[in-house]
Amino acid sequence: MGFIYTIPQNHVVLVNRFGKYHRIQKEGLRFKIPMIETFKTVSEWRGSANKDGYLIELSEQQTDTPPRQCQTIDNVTIDANASVYWKIVDPKKAVYDIDVLPKSIADIALNALRANIGKMKLDQVLSERQNLNTKIASQLSETAGDWGIVFTRIEIQEINYSSETAEAMMQEMTAERKKRALIAEAEGESVAEITR
């Protein structure tokens, strides 16, 4: 990178002087002092929230987490993953205060997901997905400030469970329907008897 360069819109560059953080340069035509100033690179981010290893993106980013095995409070093992939407608001913190930001975001989101699923029954996990998303997002907001980012939203993508669990759920649902049918039939007979 030469003496004069251009930073695209919605990007910044972190400039080091003699190996130490010096300043943030925003979009537009910019200058740097050759051999004295260098760009802080984030090549370990693997293209997430950056371009060419040194242009830090300030637009909203999406990180998809790999599936993680979780245990519900009623001892059902499920695999769950999520999409985490986030945005850098303080590039200095995002680059210098956390080792590999995108990887750390995926890890913290999965840990929060597993912890919250561990406090719920399988039925709750399946029926209260939006509530679960909100809980996880609020838990992550404190860490986000330390890392110079904001979490805009978190969405649980998939919840998978074993075929044995699916079969047990089907049997439970069938039993519940039979129970309701028997109650309705008994109530009907009771009303008929009173009418007679």
C-alpha cells in the first residue's frame, strides 16, 4: 500500500506507528508515512468484517455458528445452531481487545445458547424460540460493549434431535389427544345424562 490510498465508504483502517496503535482513518482519500506507519491487519478474521485483511467493515455482519450439542432440563440431547448479526461500533476495541473477533462471537453465542437451552424443557425450546433468541441477545450485550460491537439480533436456525426423541414426542402427542377425546366424550355423556 502506497503513501496515498482510498478507504471505501463504511470502512476504516487502523494505523500503527512504530508498531503501536496511532489512529483510525475513515472513508475517503488518506495518507500514511511510509516505513513509520503500517496498517493493523486482521487476516485471521478470514474475510469476516474486513477486506484485504486491513479494511475493517462497519456494516452489519452475520456469523453462522456450527451446531452444538445441548442438553435440556428434561435430559433430551439436541443439536442447535444460530445466526448472529452484529456490527462494529468501536474498531479499536474490536481489533485490539479481543483476539479473533468473529470466532469469539460464534463461541460466546453458542455458549449462551447451550446455557439457556439447559434451563428449559424440550417443549419450551421448540415453542419459545423467539423468547430464547431475545434472552441470548440480552445476555450478550454486556460483552458486546467490551468488544466494541453491538449484537443486532440472534436467530436460532436449527434444532435437531434424535429419531427416538421424535418418536417419543409423537407417542406423547397421541396420548394427549386420546386423553382430550376421552374427557370430551365423558363431558358429552354427562351433559346428555343431565338433559335426559
